[in-house]
Amino acid sequence: GGPEAAAFVKVSMDGAPYLRKIDLRMYKSYDELSNALSNMFSSFTMGKHGGEEGMIDFMNERKLMDLVNSWDYVPSYENKDGNWMLVGDVPWPMFVDTAKRLRLMKGSDAIGL
């Protein structure tokens, strides 16, 4: 039935002053999505290094990935039923079909999901 329509979703991050919009169909996997998200919000990632909250400058991708792995942020999404779920809980194609919005939430807030 022809080319699949774009799947635009809004992406927000707790504490970030801006929203982004992405097309989920541009990505083929959760890995690709998470790389895109970390790059998108890299200029705005709160670090708790040295006991101070502050901006982190990402000098290179390796360092970036290390930081993302130690992030306090957990990607979650709102599905068609309006429930917030953790990203990664369903197969990728199903995620693309059901995700309406993405939110990078502080880890402490994501525990209940």
C-alpha cells in the first residue's frame, strides 16, 4: 500500500527548555533512536559530576555514549491509549506504530513505569 507515512512524534526532556520533533520512521532500531536522542539533547544534559549540576560539553562520541549510559534520564513514550511506557518494551515496528510522544524523564520519575 505505497510508502509508509512519516511518524512524527514530539520529544521532550525533563528540565530542557525546548521540544524536538522527530520522524520515527527515519530510524531502524532502538539503538539508532537512542543515538539520535542523545545527540539531540547533548548540549543540554545535566551532569552531577563533582557534586555540581551543570552543562556537560561532549567532546567526542565515545565520551558521549559513556555519559549517556550513566544518564539519569530514561526514555519513555505515550502510547495510543495514553499510557506512559518505557521505551524498549515492545518490538521496534510496534513501537513506531504506537508511540505518540517521547519524553526523557528523570530516572527517579521512571521507576513507577
